[in-house]
Amino acid sequence: MGMYSGEGATSNYTGTYGVARDVTERKVAEETINFQAYHDLLTKLPNRALLRDRLSMAINQAKRDDEKLAVMFLDLDRFKNINDSLGHMIGDELLQQVSIRLKECIRAGDTLARFGGDEFTLLLPKLKNGRRDASKLAEKITNALKQPFYVEGHELYVSTSIGIALYPNDGMQIDSLIKHADVAMYHVKGQGKNGYQFYSNEMNVPYIEKLSLDTGIHRALDNNEFNLVYQPQINLRTGEIVGVEALLRWEHPEHGSISPSEFIPFAEESGLIVDIGYWVIKNACAELSRWRLAGLPEIRISINISARQLMEDGIVSNIIEIMKDYDLPGRCIELEITENAIMSDMDSIIRKLRELSEHDITIAIDDFGTGYSSLSYLHKLPIQTLKIDRTFLKESRINKGDNTIINTIVAMAKGLGLNVIAEGVESQAQLEYLREIECSEAQGFLFGKPLPPDVISQLLIQEPSATPGSQSSSSKSTHWHH
């Protein structure tokens, strides 16, 4: 008893215990920090930093022992759709399950790392038969991921595109091996996904194009290389300009004018479309504000919104904020979305569109008739306008009387109280047909190509004008740029 009694003894014991505890807590904290520095917190897999360390050691060992190794780059094919439609919590759980299934496929000495998002990287050291061993594992992985995943009551299916780079054939440095595996993976994506491919030199060109597009778009946003042109939308009864559609153009300092069809698909795939989309909204609203401050007739401005942008949590508040910054009433802004974009996550998108409608912003369905064309969703959505795709208005169809689809869309829109805009009007015959069936509005080269803002403002100064073919068009036809 005497050993534990007395002030001195108690004090010494407490002090010793306190130091031990401090050391232990500090050691645990250091281990935690070290783990976080080298591991992905969601999947607990090694991260890029740890992968690079291990790849560096594996290359040195392969060089010393004259061995082969492989780097695999894996990208999940359908993950984005699942993540966007069911939410990040389901997406995160799916990534965790995928990582577990991938770990079951690999050998003890292999390194599976999460490279970011839905991308994984696999280091396979000490390969006896490089190409054959890597092929076997790639097949094992693709087969393993074909089986369904069960997350929160959902039965989910993903597949993977795998690119493979071999040391020393495809690179002798860390960066070249990772890059070449990435290049091969993109090649699989381009060939229809769900499979694997080994790197070859011929694959490099598209990768370089993608890389230059990525840096080019970032630079274009920073350096104001993008600009907007505006195509007039005409009221077919009065002949007046009632709106304009804002269309994006890119003037590259070296390559000149780059068509949206060349860079928009890549921007959608990479996520850069979100930044581009906000740039378009902001600059279109700024132009509309200038026209209003100049006292020009009030018109509506139509802005295209991508499916990827609609998925953004802050899309509604950001648009409302931009609108308020330029002191614009909602009735002057129309957002164009495609049918396919709506279907990507209908419940979430309907909620967002209703919020926008509460601020008087109008919603148009673009390319109507080319997507799902389900009447059921038209009743659910707060839409005001249907835009008839140009493919239905080809002159050959009009001349043959093969115009049932347009007749049906216009009649349906009337029944639902919706506005209808026909796109791609290029001839007098098309114009007369649209007037005959009482289509509300139209746009196309007959009325004007997409024009710079100063030309649009000149046209608005000259209002009221008339469309070609109307009674007063003879005196006003100089207003239109064919």
C-alpha cells in the first residue's frame, strides 16, 4: 500500500501516465496524417502520391532485375449517369464496392490506387509474360465488374474501360507510363467502352488533341476568346423580332474560328461545359441589359443549358443572381433544354425548372421530337415553348406533304397553350407552310444568320420590321442579312 500512497508517489505516476498518453495521441495523429497524405479517404486505397512512390520503386527494381511491369488505367463507363441521377451518396457507396471487387482481382504485390473521380490505376510489378499476364488480369477485372452492384435498394451496373502501358516498351518514366495507359483507356472509350487495350504510338494524336482542347478551353475562358452571336426569332404573325438565341463562338488565336461541334462534346465529357455555360449566361444577360438601357424594344433572349449544368446543385441560385446583377426581369430570359437532358434525372430537374419559373424565367424544349417525345412529361414540366427541330422542316418534306410531325406538334402545342418555334427556316415555301398551320415563331437563315450584338441592336432600332414574304417586307427587306 505504501508504494501508491503519499503525494510524491501519486504525482510521479500521474506525470508518467500523462507523458505516455501525449506520446500515444501524437503518434496516432501522425499516423492519421500520414495515412491521409497517401490514401484516398473514401475507398482507403492508395492515392496518386503513393502510387507514384511505388511506381518509382517498381521501375528501379525492374531496371535492376531486367523485369517487366504494367500500369493499367481504369475508368468506370456508366458511373457519371448513376452519380448524377441517384446522387453522390449512392455514387460514393458504389465506388467503395467497386474498389473492394477490384482488390479481390489483384495479386498481393500489386498496387490498386484511386486516381480521382471514377478513375483507378493499377501497378503490376514483376510480370513474367508482360502482355499475357496483363491481359489475363484485365479480363478478370472486366468480368468481375459485369456482375450487378446492390446499393441502397438499387441494382446498378457499371463496366470499365482499361488502358494498359508496359515497361519498358511503352515508357521508362513514371509520367510516360501513366499518360500512355490513360491514352489507351481513352481509345477504348472511343471504341464503344467496356474492354481493354494496350498502348500504341498511333493512339497519341487524339490524346494530344484532347489535351490541347482542355488547356485551350481554360485559356479561352481566361482570355475572352469566346464570343456570342445572336439569331433573330420572328413572330410569324407580326413579322417583328420577339427574341434572339445566344450562340457560342470560339475565335482561337492560332486556329481561327472553331466550330461548337468540335469542342462542346469534349466540354460536356470533361465537365468544362459548366464553366462555359455560366460564361454564356453572364455575357448574354450583360448584352440584354445593354440593349434595355439603350431603350431598344424589349425582346427575349434564349440561352442553351446543358444536361451537365442542370445537374449542378447551385444552378438555380446562380442564374437568379446573374439575372439580378443585370437588373433583368425573368420574362426576358428563356432557357433551352433538350428532352434527353430532362430524362437524365427528371425529378431533380423538374424541381429546378419550377424554381426558375417562379422567377418568370421561361423554359423551352429544344430539338423537340428528336428525343423521348413523351406527352406525359410535358404535363409535369413548367415549360412555355417547344422548338421544332430543323430536320422536320426540310423543304423536300414540305413539298411532298410529308409534314405530319410538324402539324401534330403545332396542334398539340395549341392544345397545351404552348408557344412553338420552328428552327432552320431557309425558304419562302417553308415560311408559307408555317404561316398556314399557324406556327407562332421561327428562326433560320431566311430571317438572318447568327449576328453580332451591334447588328442586332441596329435591327431593333429599326423595329417594327417585317419578315420576308409579309405585306410590308418590300420596304423593310434591307433589315435582314441573308
